[in-house]
Amino acid sequence: MFYIFGFYKFKKFSNHKDFKDKFSKYLKLNSVRGTIIVSNEGINGTISGKLRNVNNIIRNLKSFYRFKKFDSENHSKCNFQPFIKSKIKIKNEVVPLGKKTFSSNIKSTYVDPHKWNSLLKKKDIKIIDLRKNFEYNVGTFQGAKNPKVDNFREFPKYFESFDKKDNIVMFCTGGIRCEKATNYLKNKGFNNLFQLKGGILNYLKNIRENKSLWKGECYVFDNRVSVKHKLKVGTYSICSGCRKPVSI
């Protein structure tokens, strides 16, 4: 059984080359695979391996960058290794919005999965799926709008038609895209922003299917391709021609 750990942390980081050199070796020595993205604004990643080995990586990562808690994390298990190899990437942004104005002091209103359904049923809200078009097509929440974007950098333009008084309810896979969008929108004068805490993965893990407002499956960026409630491996595979998820 493989333990899968997803996480992100917004904090001013440096020494990226030292981190990459050291942790490329740590990942290999611990037989842990996955992707870690690090930038000046923070860190984001999903890794998988035996529980003890994953914990070793996480403990050393926190020590290297001197912090105690991630902003968000999710945990799941799989009976196969969902990653082919380990990769550490150094980027300008952990999520490429093209707007280098991120402030860790700016937060949206986080909504717990157990309170999410009640929020979605309100009439004066705009429910926005902050993921790409193909992710939306695999599954989404009832009533959610599909921005029909193929790149996260397109979202600033998408929000130009919104009123700053709108009640905007956002969600994404694990929460990090919502964090970036919230920062951008608050800097533009938006204040009524609500975010699903821990993202779709947290919702699917904690909400029973018979009480869920989620329809379909959730695309994930590894060899599981998609997950269902309780984060069980879904029914999608990747088309060898178009490289998009297709239902089996």
C-alpha cells in the first residue's frame, strides 16, 4: 500500500537550488516519488511512498524551510505507486497566474466540507470551478460555472465581468488555485470570497456519497487519473492520442 500526501505552503522561500540538490537525493533514498514545486512565494507538491518514508521527507522539508505546518494537506492511499518518478521544479510561482502580488496575509473565508452543501444551496452566489475545462468535464459540483479556460493565467480576464460585490464561491482540487485567485481578487477590491477548505479532495474524503453535491469524479495529476468518494481510484484513463482523461 502506498501513502499519498498532497500539500502546499505559502511563505517566502529561498535557497531553491540547495533544496533541489538535497531533496532529489532524499526522495531517491526514501523511494518516494511525485512532484514538488518550489518558488519564492511557497511550495506545492504531491508525493507517494511508504508512510514512514513520506514522513521522513515531510519532516526534513519543514526543517529545511523552517516552518511547522502546511497551509493545507490531504492524505490518501493507493495499492499501486501513482507516480512514475520524482521531480523537483523551481518556478517563479507555485501556481502560474502571472501576477506576482501574492501576500500570505490575505485569506479568503474557508468553508468546511460539512458546511459546503448549505452554502451551495444559497441563491445569491456565483459558484466557480477554478480548474481547467477538461477537469470540469470529469466532474464538478451542482450549479458550478465552467469558466472554460485551458490555462490558469486566463482567470484574471475571466473575472473582469464580475461585480466586486458578488458573492464568489470557489473550489479547486486541493485549494491552492483558490488561494492564488483570492489574493488576486482581493487586491482588485473583491471581498465576498468563499473557498472550499482543502478543496475537492477534502470534500470527497469526508462527505458521504449519498449526501454529496458532487457529480462525477475528480481528475488528479498522477496515474490514478481520477478519484471518487473516499478517494477511491476512479474509472478514467488517459487517451493515448489526445492525452485527456476518458471514461472507461
